[in-house]
Amino acid sequence: MKTNKQTWLWIAAVMVMAGVMAAGCEKEHGRGGADDEEGGGGGNGKQLTKMTVVENGIVAMVAEIEWDGTEVGRLVVKEATQGGTLSDRGYAEPTYNRSGLIESILVHSNEYGMNQMTDLYYNGQQQVETIETGTHDIEIDYDNEGKISSITGDGESIDITWYGNNPSRISTAEGAIRLRWGTLDFPLNAVLKSVGIKEGLNCPTSITNAEGYTYTISYESQDNYPAVATISGIAGEGSVTQIYFEYSDGTGGQAPAPTSSYRIYFHAYNGEGGDVWDQNGHRNTELRCAAGSTLTIYATPNSGYYFSHWQDGNDDNPRVISVTGDAEYVAYFTPESGGGSDEGTMTINFNGTSWQPYSVDFHNYTYEKLHSKPRL
């Protein structure tokens, strides 16, 4: 699973969902009144100001929340660069209606120099029923209890099944995602309260994707607010992703400082014939690795295949990588004799004077160590 370089857009999508959730939840006096004991968007003087995503010990991305009183003014997303600094990727900027609910979100991309406007439309119960992004519409339906039952857009539909106040199953055409929720010393609404939403959810402790793989989630808390969430496997099998939460009163988790790093992507050609693992159990994924570190990758063929070579002609297996820049490593696996198929064009190159073959080009790889009578 290769990391999406526009990951920050997903964070902007979270803001949209926050607007959806806010519409179905009771906000303190409509806009997070300061006299409410439970507090809201600053009602208790505590606001979420920063989220830092750390992949396998290395800072990958930071989201900073700028506040305008009790309302979120802007969400700025930054991505770690090769030199160990943070580069602005863009921002999401909401506007509000008279009831204090999000009515539109402007998403700006620094990379592409473009703006995307998303508009939210509400029903009589102040629930979001339509989201317009400029390219397509998203329709949201609710059950009799006011919970979201389905989200439809671009001809695709997501159905949500609830267990009490928590979604337990999210179904799509590709399969279902199952969630389990734990009773901890703080619920998820600790974070939601810090952005102005009173009612929230418990904390998910595991997510099982449509392929049956389960990501486990554990938490550390401070003052009954989440400080660190640790997720296994979400950035690739064997990976550990941590999300650090920081608040306006100085509490929360203390994320590590950004360091110089590069992205290393390893996988099988077309995803066929086998897998590529590293020494830490990551499989077929993209990792952010510290500059100057080493990584050992293993090409593991499936039954009926054998490892042939890497895309650059190297046939070491395992292969030790020195991390000096962004890189991709593609393993080619070949069916064993009598099994499967291996279509492609083979070109034999001859010496122009002696007319002896000196190399063979096949599957983007050049074989050069040939005898006068090559053994093909």
C-alpha cells in the first residue's frame, strides 16, 4: 500500500465529517458556550491545536488547528520533507451559518495552486443531507434515531450499521469494515468537545478491513483527554503509526521532532508472484526511513514462482538498502516451469562483428552474463 501524497486532503475530509457529526450533535448553546460545565470549543478553555502523525518513529505529517474564538478558523497541513523540516501542503478553511454549523469549506493545495470549495446543506433537523464538492454531490441519509445510515456519491454507497451510539460496520461494494469500541477513561468526545461538539463516541480499539486484516488501536491519556493513539498496520503490514494530540492549555502528547527522512517503496511487480518484506515485518508498502539508515528487504515468492530480479537488474535476495533518497524497489517473480504464464517480448542482442549474442532484454531486465551459446 503506497502512501497517498495528498494525505492532507483526507484531513480536510475529516473536517467535513466533523461538520456532519456536529449537525447531529448538541453543541453548547449552539456555538460552544463558555458557561457550560462540560465545555465545548473552548468552553472549558481546552481546544485541540495540533495533531502529529508519526510513522515508525519518524514524523510524517502535522495538522495545526487555528481558532477564531470558539470556532475552527483554519486547518493547516504540513508534510515532513527530506531535509527534516515541515512543508505546508495546504489548508482547509470553514465558514459557518448563523447557527454556528459549517456551511462550506475551502480547501487550498499549495502543490497544485488550486482551490476546492465544498458546500454543506442541512435539513430541518440541522443535519447535513447534501455535500457538494464542485465535481459531484454526496447525499446523506439518517435512521429514525438521527444516526447516519448511508452516504451516497458518484454511484457508490456506504452503509453504516450502529451498535448503540457507535458505528459497528461500514459496508461498501468492496466489502465491510468492522469496528470494535472500548470503554476507556476518556471517550472520543474528549477530542470532539475540544472542537465544539458536546456529544461524541467511545474510542475504537480495532478496525477490521474488507480483506479481514485487523488494525489494533491503543491510547495514552492525560487529564482524561487522549494524548497519543497508536495504530498497528494502518501504514502497511507490520507498521506502527502514532497520532499525537496537543491542546491549547499545553497538555497532550509530545511528538518527536521532524528528522531528515526519505520514502522507500517496495512491492512485487503488478502485485503478482510473491511479496516483498523488510526486516521489521512490513510488506508491500511505502515507508518513511531516516536518512543514512539501512533497510533489508526480502523477495518471497508464492508457491509456483521463483524470485527473478529487481527492476534495476540487481538479483540480491535479501537486499540491503542504504537510505540516501526516495526510492522504489520492484521484485519480479517468474512462474516455475510448467506453471502459470509469463508473457512478454524477448530481444536478443548480437555482437556486430562476431555475431555472438551478448545480452537478452526481457521484462524490463537485461541479462548480460551470457555464454557464446546462451542458456535461455
